[in-house]
Amino acid sequence: MKKSELRNYAALIARKGGNIQKGQEVVIRAGLDQPEFVQMLVEECYRAGAGKVMVEWNYDALARLHVRYQKEKTLCKTEDWELARLTHRRDTLPVMIHLESEDPDGLKGINQKKYMKAIQAKSLVAKPYRDAMENKYQWCIAGVPGEAWAKKMYPHLRKSQAVEQLWRDILRVSRAEGDAVANWTEHNADLRARCDHLNALKLRKLHYTAANGTDLTVGLIPGAVFAGGSEKTRSGVEFNPNIPSEEVFTSPKAGEAEGIVYATRPLSYMGQLIEDFSVRFEGGRAVEVHAGRNEELLKAAIAMDPNAAMLGECALIPASSPISQSGLLFYSTLYDENASCHLALGAGFNECYPGYEKYSKAELQEIGINDSLIHEDFMIGCESMDIDGYTEDGQCVPIFRHGEWAF
């Protein structure tokens, strides 16, 4: 892979993804797989105006060791220095950049119950800090190839060849070839136009059907809007949180979902794959789940807190999206969620309700935006999927036909 191509991608992440402002702090979270690219990204962040760039490394093998050998009480404890770090980030609002490169099976065999308890305990402590930061800072998630991830996708290639091929795939589906910044400017404009059309319809519910048995109706919040592509902080700084991103999404009304939906791609959750699964909703809650693999992990996810079993997102993506057309299964939610329509269990997006900053967290929940410790996307789109929208006056409007936009 040419260094010029990688630097172009690093510049896209720093300037269009995080849109770093002069003097702003930046935190990069990355695995150990691509230290040279991380170094390149750090330099691009400084070139974009960052005042300070910090890198936090993660490694699944260490996580497995911690869960194996630490006592549960130790594993669940949030140390004083961790609280100080959360406080610092709440007060300084750094740009948060997450580089995904993990092995999709990196936590296979881990003590799920013990690990989930630790995640839950630490998430409860961190949540007030994250709530205080919500929509006030820029963040971006992008992918870089790890060897284990690349071999998962290309088992017939040597490691170096698999990594090279995955780099090619990532740059292509991320619209990072050629003038990447211009590509994203055009792409954001297209997504905004689709949002404008949907918002003009004033939809009250969506009805999903597909040949695989999906038959699900989801209620929408009166006055809530569809969003997609770039977002803005409360202070007006535009950024792109996901590279790639093909979705137009909204937060549905918590407690209004009826029917069954079948996943069309595996879900990578807590370093493990949940496959061949379905979720049945009654009264807005997931009341029954089945999976061909890791069903207990899926059940643990929806039991994370009282609202984890309700929906927080409805995302619309055509089957002709670049990731879908690639024919690849990335084993990564960042990519696979952008291959097809998806739903998310757990937290919704406050920014989907105009004037959200004027309301308290409790008031936004009352309006219908779900609040939870988790937000887990799972893919449901396919070429046979039809979606009908119903307006406030009961009119039925075709939104998707045969997996594609109907307008």
C-alpha cells in the first residue's frame, strides 16, 4: 500500500472525520496492529491544528487475561485515575478517534458473565460523564486492517496479502480513493437530500417486511427527524462520526415495536460473533431472541439494563451501497451496518429531536428517545425488503422496494 494513499486516509479521518479545531486535544484509541498508521494519523492531527494528541492502546489478549485472573470486584472497580480521566474529558471535550482493527473472534472463550458484569459496572460509572459530553464534541470511528481480521476475511491469502487486500477494501468502501474530502462533501449532500425528503413526509411509523419472515412495525416520534452523514456539535462544528457511513437514520419511539425481525448478517459483540438470529418484539420490547451461535450473549445484551431491550435506532441503507455491492462480510459492525438497513437495541439519539438541548434527559425519555447503557446495531436489510411509511394522517408511502430507495 502506498504511503500517499494511507496519508490521504489519515487526513480524511483528521479533517473530515474529527474536523479538529485549532488547539483542540485529540484522543486516539487503537489496537496494536497498525502502529505506523497511528503515527501517520497523529501527525495529520497535528497538521490539522491539534494542540495535543494522546494515544490509548488496546489488545484483546490482555482483556482475556484480566478477566481470567482478576477477581470480579477488582475487574468491576473504576479507579480514581479513571474518574480523573473522565472528568478531564468532560471538561475539555477532546476529539475522540477510534480505529477499529480487532480480531472478530478476539474474545472467544472469555468468561462472558464476568466480563459483562465488568462492562456494566464501569458503564454505569461513566454514563453521567458521557451524558454531560453528549453532542458537545467531535468523534470519528474508522477502520484499519489487523492481521487476524484480514485473515478472517481472506483465509486463503498470506497475512501480508490479506492485510493489503483489506486496506484496498477499506479505502474503496470508505470513499477514500482520490480526493477523499471532495468525495465526502458530495456524499453528505446526497444523504441530506434524502433526509429532507423523509422529514417532509412527517412519518409516524415504519413497516418492514422481507421474504425471510421479517414483519415488524416500529413507531416513530412525532416531530423527530431523520439524519445522516455529517453531524454538528452544539457549538456548530461539523464532523463525520463514521467512516464509512451510508445510512439515513432516526430514533424511533421507545415502547412502540411489534413483530419479528431476522438478522441478515452476523453481529460482532464483545469480541464475539452472534449469528443466525431473530428478535421478536411485543409492546416495544424484545421478548424473545433466538440465535444459531452465541444466543446467551445476545440475551445478556438485552438484559444489560431495563431499556436495553427497546429500540434506539432505525437506519435505512439501500442494497446498492458500496459495502453491499462489494459482496464482503467484514465481521465488523462499522462496515456491515452500512451494507443494509439496520436497527439498534438500546440508546437512541437525542439530536434526532429538534431543540433537544432545551430538554432534560428525563424529558427526552418521556418524548420517546430510549436511554440505555448499550447501543448495538444489527443488520436486517436484504434484496427482498420492502418498507412502508405511514404519515400522521394514515397515508401509506413506499420508502423501500426490493431493498432499494423507492424515491
